[in-house]
Amino acid sequence: MKRLLLLVILVLTLTAPASMQAPVAHVGGYDVLIRNGRVLDGSGNPWLAADIGIRGGRIVDMGRLGNATATRVIDAHGLTVSPGFIDVHSHSSEGLAGSLKEGRQLLAQGLTTVMINPDGGGTIDLKAQRGGFEQRGIGVNVALYVPHGSIRREVIGMADRAPTSAELDLMVALARNGMEAGGIGLSSGLYYAPGSYAKTEEVIALAKVVGEMGGVYESHVRDEADYNVGVVAAVQEVIRISEEGHLPGIVAHMKALGPASWGLSMALVEKIKQARDRGVEVYADQYPYDASGTGIVGALIPRWAEVGGRAELVKRIQGPDHDRLAADIRRNFERRGGPDKLVISRYGANPALEGQSLAQVAKAMGKPADETAMDLLLKGDAGLVSFNMSESDIELIMRQPFTMTCTDGDLVPFGQGKPHPRGNAAFARKIRVYVNERGTIDLPFAVRSMTSLPASVFGLKDRGVLRPGAWADVLVFDPAKVRDAATYLEPHHLSEGMEYVLVNGVIEKEANTFTGKLGGRVVTPDRR
């Protein structure tokens, strides 16, 4: 009987949760010890009380760590501890490769990993890109997409035609090279030229080799409104590419753009649910704003006018195609709610126009808005913030368990232009507005969408979670104080509320101080 009682006690001890077990044994001290925190491990479960011991860039112990010692002890009493956030769609590559390599705008909103080369854009030489980051150092982890649009441009330029058999073989080989250099998957921008000139079968051919090598497929879909095939058919195209390419598919920054498409989020969600029910692995990502960001070309110029590149576009603006182009621009204004809904965020030819709507600029120039847009284009493309989404669509998409979080933002030097604030604030805004103020989702659900969900989708086995053995990408913060300080009018302000940000065990942010220790790495997936 006594032996049986001892056995029962032993079993109960071994199976008790971490917060109830005796102090975890450890050898020597830790590099960093986070004590007394409310730990959200990234799974979506409620918080639990635990200490976290970090050594050599990884979490080595979690639980009640008793009298453990460390080089640095962080008291997280009353604060939340979570995995670092993962941005699955980021345009921060140029900034991180230059003077903004610390990634302060990213760290301030809790980002410790960003996926770059989205929308089918960016370099096709991932080996050189990776080597540059590793040589210069970075403040956050980066993962690299293989960009379909750039591959197509390299092989057949801006031609609106299918590739020859030899050209397609070369495109497939370039995709393979990118994956061998550490790519996480294939990105496409089928809305933008030259990606828009590709047929679905072309993308599937590249997706197959990427899928064989353990990658994913993420796409700025062919249509987010009713420009061509319509947003529902565009999402269905992602599902088809995922299914026939045998790899996870992701609808990038999913939305229903423009008044004519509002409410279609229900159809988009249903399409993905049906696909998943029959075994197709499809996801979405999203930034929590009612405005998107693009350029005059992306928002207003029909793709037929871009065939052959910028020189040909200029000829069409100035030549016999002018009236046809103007009519298409007017229809595209309607799709986006009118020229008053399009605000210039960047215009190198005349920065004084930044912050003004196209309607305001047209009035000042004394010209129709379509003519104004073409006049501006003759001096160079202009960035736009486009107010075109409904909150009910945003919230429905956000509540889905397959939806991840992204910024879709640039890393812009302070004071340069009036960029969309999402690059500085998307993750903080999701917590402030949709968790704290509206209760659209709860904090564990939000953190999961920012951490373990993307890590599992992309095969980053030891990231996005808090557990022994995982890389120590860790946040310490008060959820009630997290705030997106960046606004549309003043977009350069850093987000607030992240008390500590650790990247691979290195403290990159402490209170309002950035350490500049550059603990980031280029991360690659664990091949499936």
C-alpha cells in the first residue's frame, strides 16, 4: 500500500502543469531570467504563471525557477510575456539592408521576425541578399520569399504573354535556386505587372517545385475588388495553386476593397473554410486598417497600359491611347470610392503634395482628377494611401482561426513622406483597437495569430512559442499600455508599450531604449 501511494504521488508530480511543479533544476546561471510574468505561450491558451530561463539564445527552462541566478534578471510582475511577433508580409527589406538595420519601428511594435520580398517583388538573388544581412547584422530576424514577379521580369520582361517552354524551365530553375538559398516560399503579386500577365498554370509550375522543397505560396491576389476576375475568384485561384502545387497557400492581406465589394468577406471566408474542409491547406493574413497602400500605377493604371514598361506607359499617356486610359482611370476611381479617398503618401517630384488627396491636388491644378493622375505619373509614380475597406469585413476576417497578422508596411526613415502608418504600428493597433477597445478577439487569440500560427505555417519549428528548446524571441509588455502612436497624419511615431523585446536571447529594446545589439538572423524553415 505504501509503495502504491508513493507511485501515485510520483505520477501526479510528473504530470502537474509547470506552474504547480517544484522548482526546475538547472546547471549554473542563465543569461537572462524573466520572473513572475503572465506567460502567453503563443498557443492561444490563457496565461499561466511561470519564470523563463534563457541561455545561449534559447529558452532552457520554464516554470517556477526558485533561487535561480542570471546575468540579467527581468521582473515581469503584472506584465504579459509572449513570443515575439512574426510579420508574414513586410516591405522592410530596403530599410533593414541600409541605415535602419536595427529595425526600431519593428521592435517597438513587438516584431522579432519579418518575411520580406512579398507581392512577387524583390531580388531573385537570395544568396546575395542573405549574405548581406548576415555580414551587416540586423536587429530582427528575416525570412526571404522567392519572388515570382521578379523572376518573370528577369526572364521575359514586361511582356503580356505566356512563357515558352524553355522560359518556363528557366523560371522554375530560378525558383529552385531561391529555395536552395534559404527561401521560405514563393510570393506573387498577380494584381501587379508583370505578375498579372501570368496565367495560373505558370504559377502552379513554380509552386510545385517550391512545395517539393518545403515552402509556402503567398499571394497578393489577382483582384481585391472588381478590377478583373473579382476578389472571390482571385481567392479561389490561390486555393487552386495551393491544391495543385501541393503546398500551403496564403491570401495576402485579405480584404474586400471598395464599396462595390463590401460584404464579400463572408464569401472569401467561406471559400477558405470549404477548401480546408476538403484538405487544402489555405490561410490568410491581414493588417488592421481600413486603408490600403499602393501607388498611382497600382491603384489606377490598367495593366494593358504597362505592357512594355514605363517608357511604353508614357507613350500611351501622351499618345492616341490617352482617352482610353483616362476612361479606365475614372472607372478605377469609382472602384476605390473616388479621388478624395486617395491620399498622396510619397511623391519625390514634389513632396509638398504629400498628405493631400488626389481630389485636392486636382482642384489646385484646375484639372480633372484623371488628368491630374497622369500628369503626376509623367514625373514619377506617387505612393497612395487608399481608404477603401469596411470595418465589418476587417473584423470578420480577423476572427478566423486561419488568419495571421502582417504590416504590409515599409521601413521608412523618420520624417520621409507620409507613409501608411501600418509599417510602424499594425501589431500594436490590433491589440489596442481590436482586443482592448472593441473586444473583437481576445489577447490569447491575437497573440496566436502573431506567433505560433505563422511559425507553424512556415515551418519555423522553434519560433513563435515559449517552451524549453525554442529560440528566445520574447516580449514583455502591459497589454493595456500597448498603443499605435502612428496615425495617417503623423505616421512616423513609434508604437508604445513593449517594455522588453528579446531577439534570439538578445535584449534589443528595454523600456524606451534600443540597445542596437543586432541579435537578428536570417531564418529558414525546417523542411517538411
